[in-house]
Amino acid sequence: MKHGAFVFTSNVDGQFQKAGFDARCIVECHGTIHRLQCVEACTDETWPADDFTPIVNETTCLLENEMPRCPHCNGLARPNILMFGDWQWVEKHADRQERRLATWLESVDRLVVVEMGAGRALPTVRRFSERHGPRVIRINPREYAIPKAVGLGISAGASEALQLLDNVLGGNA
Ligand SMILES: [Zn+2]
């Protein structure tokens, strides 16, 4: 497509980047395990977790090496992931991603949103889709209902539905 695509995900595992999606075209609305932040949020900076390799005792499930540290206050560092009731989550990285998305959205006419596996339990992604109708394709084996004015729902798993759409559309769109 002329304007490419953008990923909006609540996944925190970096699998879209690993699968080859351009990191500049991904919003990780719940953060990422591949960045660290200060536990006390002494700064709004986050930094790559590349230098920290956890060594976990498989029997005790305990970390065996040193915990990562905040380079600013030397307190503990933690993954830059939004937890439940988490008031210390640093949003700066996700905010930067959201600003890039906003700029990209301004360049797009007739946006199509393909939503996959976004359940109602944590509706951040569903709400995002619904704000960007009326061309939302909701793919979900159980919670596929969507208002007609917003889009259409397909009751299927993501891989199966994408394969079927690809077959129908010839796969060279
Ligand atoms: Zn700190």
C-alpha cells in the first residue's frame, strides 16, 4: 500500500520488530520488555534492556545475577511495561511512538484497521480500532461483534482469517 502500515499493539514482547516490522511504525501502548526504567521513576527516561541478560534458576524461579540498576539514582530498574495499578510506569517511549502514529494517520485517507485477537478484558486495542472506523476488520474467534457503523467482525483465529483474506485478494495488493 502507498502509505504502508502502522502497528498498534498491547503486546510487550517486541515480536512485531522481530518479525520485520519497522520499529518506527509500531506503537506499544502497554510498553515493552525490551526497555528498562527506574522503579521509582526518578527520571522519565527509559533505556534499552540489551545489556541486561537475566539468569534465572529454573528450579527456584529466582534471578541469579544482579538486578538491573537505574543509571541515574542507582536504585532498581524494571521493565518499561504497564502493570495493573501501575502509577510509576514511564510513558515517554510509548508517547513518542503515539506521536509518530498521529503524524502517519494525518497522511492516510480511507484507513483500514485490521484488529486481531484483541479481547474485551483489556479493551485498549479495541477502543483504538473503534475510534478509527468505519473500516475496521475485527478478527476474533469469540469476541468478534462490532457495530456495523464501525466495521465487520470475522469469527476466526488471526492466522486462519489472514490466510483466507490473502487467498481471496490474491496476496499481491
Ligand atoms: Zn532512578
